[in-house]
Amino acid sequence: MHQEIMQEDLNFSHYYMDYIYDGHLITLEDHLTHGPVICAVCYIIIICISLPGNCFLLWVLNKEGLKSSADWFLLHLTASDLIFSLMLIPWTIDTICGWVFGELGCKLFNWGIFLGLYSYMTFLTVTTVHRYVVIVHPVFATSAGNRFRLYTHVSSSMAWLISIGFSLPEAFYSAIVDNPDTVLCVLRYDSAFTETLGYFLQIILFFMLPFMVIAFCYARMGFTIHKSHMASRNRHNAACIIFCVVVGFFLCWAPYNIFLFLVVLKSLHVPGMMAWETSEMVYVISHILAFSHCCLNPLIHILGGKKFRRYLSWSSRRYRRHTFSTQSSFSGQTHL
């Protein structure tokens, strides 16, 4: 009987509004009457921001050319965001009318959304380390020369292999389940140990480790930029971008992983956790914040990067006026 309860406790799905604890089915009606509608609307907003934003980044990168390692890393990071955004479309449809893509679609789209999630985490970490080396150890980065470009391609290939490898089990364990009212696409693990291990690996490898690396690297970069002889305005802009990356990453992923960690502790009957009441509202909010990570990258680069901002119509007109006035002023000075 205890084993049956444990199995029910661990029958949890990331992407559905149904989960079972203590033999008790907690549904949306218990906490949030319009949960599916709220999720669908938020997912649509995320898709409408992420897809155009990341496509714009790809367009600018293609137009400008991949001139540096930073451009290559940004290309891969944008690709992972696009994968996640595209995979979010079938899950948006699912929140409205249930799963309609069959068993193969369940495995494919589950694998795709985890591939986008894991590759984003991996490339964000690799990109951060690259920026750290360039800013904090510029002499080494300059002396490395072509080897640094080779490191870019090797690390990018390794990042994709890691992401694909860790996301494949999600496809393997994905299956459709017939409910009285609808069809669900869920993760059905073969044992409680496998499911618990998967959750802990996800929390440690794709949140805690990346966050510690990102926080450390950006703290060192911020200190280096503050000590540099950079113009005060440029220094302020660089500090703001660093602050936005760290805070944005934490706000997107901390609630989701904390919630997931508490769910696992409750499912393992950890003393003191059995009295914790799982909130459907917390589940919805944490997942919406996590899914919105694909909007973070284009917003930061478009709003904070001159290279991308000058391609926007309103910004390009201002950029041309500023360039023209600067040239006119310079021309006037040369005639004096």
C-alpha cells in the first residue's frame, strides 16, 4: 500500500495542470478556475514576443555576419530559444483542447521543449564563461587567437550533444493517457527512483550549477568593468545589461526549480513536508515565468545592444540623425 501511494505521489507532469498526491487528485478547480485560459493566453503572449524577437536577432546576425565568437554563441542561444518557442505552440493548443498530436507527437514535442530548455541553460552558461574570459582575462583571449575560435565551435558542439543527451529520456518516457474528459501527454517513468533522479539532475545541472557559474562570472565582470577606464555611460550600460541577465535568469528559473524541489521532497515523504499544501496558482505562475525565458535574450540584446537597436525603424532614424549631426559638426570644425 505504501509503495502504491509513493507511485501516485511521483506521478507528476511538468506541463499539465493535473497531478496526484496522497491518492488525491488536485485539479484546477481546487485553486484556479480559469487556469487553462490563463496559461494559454500567457503562452500566446510569450510566443508572440519570442518568435519575432529571436527571428530579428537571427536576421541582424545574418546581415552583420558572424564576426566574433560572441556572435556565434548568440546564434546558438537564439536557435535554442526558437526551438523552445516553436515547441511551446503544441502545448498551448493542449491547454485549450487537450492533446491532439498522438503518441509520436507527444514524444517529439516533449523532447523538443526539453531540448530547447536544456540547450538554453547550457549555451547561456558557455556564453557567460566566454564573456568572462574576454573581459576579465583579455590578454589570454587575445593571445589565444585562432584557438579561441576553435574553442567556440568545440564548446558549441559539446553543448548541443549534452542538451540532446539529457533531453532524449524525456522523449523515451513520454506517453499519452486517456482521461474521461481529455487525452493527456505525460511523462511516465518506469520507477519512482528514475523520476526522482531525473528531477534532481534537472535542478542541479540545469539550474543550480548554471546559476552559480553565471552569478560568479558576472560579479567578476561587473567588478572589472567598474575598475576599467571605460566612459561612464558605457560602463553604466554594461552594468545594467549584466544586472538584467542575472536578475532575469533568477526570476525566470528560481520559482520553477524551488517548486519542483518542494514537490520532490513531498513525494519522498520528507518529515515536515507532508503538511505543505501544493498551490495550483504557484504551479501556474512558476511555469509561466520559466517558459518566458525565451523572451529574455532578444529583449536584453535589442534594448541594450546598439548593433541590434539601430536596425529598428524608430532607432535607425534617430541613429541617422545623430550620425548626420555629428558629421556636420565635424565638417564645420574642419572648415574653421
